[in-house]
Amino acid sequence: MHALKFRPNRFARTILMMLLAMTGAVAATAADYRLELVETDWELRPGLTTRAWSFGGTVPGTPIIVRQGERVRIEVINRLPEATNVHWHGLILPVQQDGPSLSIQPGTTHTYEFVAGKTGTYWYHPHFMPVLPQLDRGLYGSLIVLAPEDARYSGDHTFVLDDWLLDAQGRRLEGTAPGDMERHGNVETVNGKTGPAIAPLRLVKGELHKLRFINASTASVHNLSIQGHRFKVTHTDGQALALPFLTDSIKLAPGERIDAELAASGDPGRSYEIASSRRSSGMVIPIVYGNGSVPAVSSPFVTPKPRGYSIDPNARPDIVLELGSAMARGMYGHGMIGRGNTGNAPAMIWTINGCAHPDTLPIDVPLNKVVTMRVYDRDMMGMMMGHGMEHSVHLHGTTFQVLSINGSAPTGELWKDTVPIPTHGYVDLAFVMTNPGDWMLHCHIIDHEDGGMMTVVRAR
């Protein structure tokens, strides 16, 4: 488990900043980080080590923890054998800092610099095409923009979820597993560890903990259930919910994040767990109670102010996108380098409005004006092959309001940057682009993104 930790030489400044933020005072500060991209032997559990790529020698990479308004400077040093870049998933930044347009060559350094905006749970990963080979090897890390109320929880914990396709000796298997069309792993990890190596979540009865879940898998959806407790889901993709809700299970599509409160209501000395629906793959987080108890901690969650767009529900959307797929002519996966599936699965071309990137048509939108969009899943080829699935659509450069899912409005305002499109269904959303530039819109199932399900939103 990655609890939020600050560098020792920043501790005093951090406490001061928290006090200033809570009292409304303003202070100009800076946060400096250094990310060195290196190959490393990473132990997933005792007896299972794999060759990984990493930010800073660990999987996940160095946690970046800042606060709203802080100037962030991140030096990225590429020690890998190929070019790469870094995308700050979910942050609203000038397009030059977003990442995809950059190429950091082997042996060179690039410095990103931006001001941390809205508080929330974000993450970072490469966006150098093809994305899958780099992200799949462990190149990702968490990026947290702290809110003042976060300091009032008994603990603040980040869980980065992933899966790896490996043989029994930990060697990376190429392509896809038999019967799969996307790259799903056979070893699931939490913060780079699997099975008994996963660090337990330690609680004392009466405490209230904040849990942040990030799905860094290239294709796998993670369904987590909690034993003997319930999550109170407060944020999706870093955005506070107007109506938090209680549940004993959560679901994360690739690229999504969920924040939840966990009230420590269990019995002292007992153990519980948070487990994946595929628990045999190793994703089980132990919950361990110490002895004794503390007075119940009340929730510091701050209900967000309404900010929804005024949209006529009967109006036609400004933009309509149809997601689909097609078979590559006479090719199987190992013949489509950089175009998605590799290995033994039939090679697929993944499309938006019938075209695959780089041949997709750009979408022109005006700056600072509300744009509505309907995204359909029209994947008839997938249906014919018995492979219907939700496409996880991510839009760079903004957050969007989810207006409806299959025609039904969500309960309360729902803001996201990554949204699953229901199988053979549709999602209506609205957004405003405040920064000019060419912004990626793509499926965050990376096989699909690399295989063509990507376009550009041009904000002018």
C-alpha cells in the first residue's frame, strides 16, 4: 500500500501549507520531482521476479504529491532503450505539458512544469505510440493533488491496480493469452505486489480512512469487493460526487479512479479483505485490525458546489462518435506492429466513425464554449465474434459532465475524464475546452488505442 508520504525536507513546509490552506491564506510554493526511467528487476512476490520498466526503480513509480496552486517541476530522464514521454492523466494543463506530442529520446532529459489545478486522484504514464509495450511493463505512477480536508482522515492510501502476463519464471509473455483479444494478465498486482506480498491495510476501530484506487491495467476491468464493511464512494476520476454512496463493491475500467471512505467498523484483532473477482490471480488486500479503539472519526468530505451545464435534454448533440472494429485483411496479431493486438489473437482495427487513427477525422470545437457529444458503441464485429465489451473513453485537456447513460441521467452531477461506454449502448457528455491545442480522445483499453480507436479534438 502506498500511503501518502512527503519528503523529509518538505515536511515542515507541507504542514504549514495545510494550515494556510485551511485558513484561506495563499502562499506561492514549488514542488520538484525527478523521474528516472530505468529497467529493473521487480519482485512481485517472493519467488516471482520480472523484468520491468519503471519511473524511479519502483513499480508503481515515484508518487507525486502536491497541492492546488503549487508550481510543479518534474525532470524526466530517459534511461530506456527507446523514446518515450509522460502524460499526466486527468490533469488540465497547457497542451505542451500534456505529453503525447513529446518524444524524449534515450539518454535525454525533459522537464515538465505546470501549476497543479483541481484537487483529486490522478496518475501518470507514457503516451508514446504504441503505448501498450511501455505501460504494460510497469511505467506508471500516482499523482495526487491534496485537498485541505484530506489531512483530517486517519489515513490516506493509494492502491494502483495492474495485471501482468507472465510465465512461471516471471518472464513477460508477448501478445495475448489464448482466447483473449486484448492483453489481459494472469498475475494481478496492487502497488506492484501480488498475493501475500500485498501490504495489509491496518486499521483501528473508530478510524476513518481515505482509499484511492487507480486502474493502470492496459485492458482489464477490476471489480473489487470488501468483506464486512462498505465503501463510501466520494470521487470518480478525482471529481467529488454530489451524492456519495455506500456500496460493498466497486468497478474500475482502464484509466478510471475511485476515491472512497472506509469507516473502521470491524472488530479489534480481526482480519478482513478487499478482493478482486479474479482473486486466484492474486489481488487480495488484507485488512488487519489492531487492538483497542478510538472515538469515531467523522467524515471531512466537502459536498461540491453545483456546476452542471444547462443542456436541453431534447437537443441533438453537437458531435456524434461511433466506436467499432474491423478485421485486418489477412493478418494475425503478430503481423500488426504498433496497431494493437500482437500474438495469436486475430488482428483487429479499432475505429471511430469507421476510421482508424491516424486516418480518423479531427473534431473541431470552439474554446470556452459548451460542447455536447454522444458516444455510441457500434462494435458489430465484436458482437459477431462474441466479444462485446465496454470501451473506456478518455478525453485529454478537460473534465466532462456525464449527462446520460443509455438515455438515463446519473443520480446527481457526475464529472469524469474517463468513461466506459456500455456494450451496444451510448453515453451523452458535455465539456468545455479552456486551453487551445490538439487534444487526444481515445479508448483507454490500450490495445484499442494502439489499434486505431483514437482521434484529436482541436480546440481553437
